[in-house]
Amino acid sequence: MKARLIGVGRATLAQEARAEIERMITEGELKAGEKLNELDLSIVMGVSRGTVREAIRSLAGSGLVDLIANRGAFVHETTLAEVQNLYELRGAIFAMACGAAARRFAAGEERGLAEALSRNIEKMDAARETDDQSTYYALNIEFHDLLMAAADNPKAKAVYDNIKREMHLFRRKGLSLASNIARSLDEHRVIADAVTAGDEAAARDAANEHIRRGFDRYMTIAARDRQTG
Amino acid sequence: MKARLIGVGRATLAQEARAEIERMITEGELKAGEKLNELDLSIVMGVSRGTVREAIRSLAGSGLVDLIANRGAFVHETTLAEVQNLYELRGAIFAMACGAAARRFAAGEERGLAEALSRNIEKMDAARETDDQSTYYALNIEFHDLLMAAADNPKAKAVYDNIKREMHLFRRKGLSLASNIARSLDEHRVIADAVTAGDEAAARDAANEHIRRGFDRYMTIAARDRQTG
DNA sequence: CATATGTTGATTGTTGACAAAATAAACCGG
DNA sequence: CCGGTTTATTTTGTCAACAATCAACATATG
């Protein structure tokens, strides 16, 4: 038998509404700090207010919007201090995940991991040579996801994904992506080596350092952008 | 089923409904895996189904209930593997927070912290001598909250609180609290010393170790309970 | 007897209407 | 013109009814 699965990912209207509002936010149609009007959104999307309301509540759970009782929902405004907090939290979780991945790899519970990591690194090396930013971006996410998956900690992954979403949201604010392919690639190699050596502590430290340096790169670019306008 | 009638407070009804359902879950009136019937709950609490629905969605955001589209909401069943995941995630966040607290203390941004920590430790020492479990429990939470607050990372604190809630939920399942006042107190002293010495790395390591040992204590008790009961 | 197919009651998803609160506008004395 | 008060209007919070979906049972079919 062969038939396409229907309605995948769109189980309920509220979920679709959530996805659509999230898109509007991440693509900048709804700017940071802007108020979300339930009625307007319901009309634009062609669903009832209750459905929109449910979607908004769901977004609030992921930290993308802030709710104030009796006053409404507002697109979350991410401050610089909060970006630092997010980086630090992300680093802590990613470091833990890399440590767990190293432990699991050493126990033989993550067979394909070594190949997957080295393949990713090879491809990123190619992207570095051609300076292919968009490919690098995708591979970078893949690298982190590989390790988060290898940690086998769904809860941590869920939190990590939320953080990623919120940080992505801040990028909209105008700052360019803090990327330095060569440096990042070197750090990835150190992490991958530690993990595939089964060295839990080294993996943790390398991962922590990677995120910390990512934040430094980000701050450097942020400072430069602010200066040049 | 029995639930307090709500609706006299000042917050929104949905918020009160959420608090009430959360209470029912944490106090075991609603058991793990049990289905939450919107209509029944709405009748028992004297509010409309929509309000109950909103409350349930909110609880899902905190991981206390699982939602399945078109089928309903179920009290989250925490498995042993998940408890391990939660402990590990909690450890990572708490370690990060202690590191941040050490850094902030060294920078003179957390003046009252040293006194607050030593006061807490003194009181816990007294609780140890009288073997006062409930006081110990409260002081233990206070100790962790002091450091989470000193980290000045609201996002991390929010995630931490959610984890705490979910772990507390699992305790309901029958296992006694994994507490060894003397050991825990020693570990607290190490953490406090590292933080007030401004040693970020030492604080991180001590905190991580503290949570890890907490998990070991938990596992020991869990194994014993499974054997005898 | 086992499996597939209809049928029914219960439960969730969605909607539009009403009530309460907050914001905007009109008013008014100085 | 201004600051404060009062009145409209808008917006959110809550509710009850309708539609879609599901779980369980009953029935048919080979």
C-alpha cells in the first residue's frame, strides 16, 4: 500500500496558527515589543479568536511572547543581557550533552556517531574553502543536533531548542550572524575528538569553551555594528 | 475526585485553575498517567471548559502533563531514565549558576551572598543535629535558590524551577526523599567556599558533583525501596 | 473464531456571544 | 491650553453551544 500521510504536523488549527504566528515573529512581520491583537490575527488567519488565543499561549510557553493579564501578549524583546544569559545557559546544556555523548559513545551506545561527526566536519571543511555561509549555517546546526541527539536526553534537547529559537529571534533585530567558519571548525574538531575518545570531562570543557567563544565572537561583531551604525 | 471551588482570587480564572490542577497532581489526587477530563474538571472547579482547557495547556508547557491531539491530556509519567536526565540537566544548570554566582561575587555584585549562605549553612547544621527533616528540606531549597538568584539569569532559573517541579512530581510516586543531611551539608560548604572565593571553575565542579551525588543517593534509596517493597 | 466494518456515546476542537477590564476619547472647570 | 474626570470604544477574559474526532461496543463476513 502506498498513500501520502495527510494532515501531518497540522493536527489542530491552533497548532497551525501557532506555527504561522511564530513565522510572523521570526521573519519580522511582528516586531519585538509589538502587541499581538487576538481579533486582528483571527481575522487575518481566518480562524476564531479562541484558536488564536490558544496559539499565543503556546508561544508564551516557549518564551517568544510575554503575557500580561488583562492587557495582552507582546513579542518578547530580547535584551543584550538576556542574550548573554541565553548563551551561558545554552553552553551549560550543550556541555552536559557532549559529556553524556562521550560517556554513551564509550559504552558503545552510539555506534554511528563517530562517522556522522567526521562526515559533518568534512563537509564543513569544504564549506570553509568555498566560504559558503548558508551551508555552514546548516552544518553547524547539524553538528550540534548530532551531539544533542547522542546525549539521549529529550528534556535537555527541548530546552536547548527553545533557547535556539529565542536566540534566532534576536538575530532579527539586525545583528549579523556571528560566524567564523575556520575557528568554529577547529573547535568542533576538538569536541568531536573528545567525544569519540570517550573523555567526558574533556568533551564538557571543549563544548563549554566553544559556546563561550561563540558568544565572544558575537559580542565583537555586536560592538563593531554598534560603532559603525 | 475532589477539588476546592475557586474563583475568589484576583488573578485570572485560568491561572487559578492551573494552580489548582497542579496542586491535584503534586498531591497525588491525579495520578501519573491519569487522563484529565476537561468537562469533569470544569464542573468540579465551577468554571467553564475553556478555562480548564487553558489551564491544562499551561501545565503542558511546564511538562507536567502530556497532550495528544484529539485524545486529551494525561498526567506526565516520569520514568527512571527521565529522572536521570532531569538530574543531569539540573546539575548542568546549577553548576553554571554557581559559576556565574562566583564570578559575580568576585566582581562585588553580590554583597549579601556570603552572609546569606553561611546563615543557611548554620541553620542546616542545627537541623542536622536535631535530625529535623522538614526544616532541612526547606533550607536545602533555600540554599539552591540563593545561588540561582545570585547567578542573575532569570531564564536559567525558570528552567530550573520547572525541573524541580517535575522531579517533585516523581517523588509522589512513592519513593522517599533522597536525603542525607550530613553529606549534603558538607557538599554545600564546599560550594559556598568556592563561590565566596570567587573561583568559578571550582564552584562549577562542586555544584555538578553535588547534584551527581544527590542522584547517587536517590538511586541507592530507589534500589533499596524496590527490593524491600 | 478471528477480523473487518458499522454504530453509538463520550470527549476534544472550534466558534460566536457576552462580561469585565483597559485604553482612548470627550468633556469641563480653571 | 491644561490636568483631571467621565464617558465610549476597544480588547481581553469567560462562557455555552456546535462540529469533528475518538474509543468502545455491536454486528457482519469470511
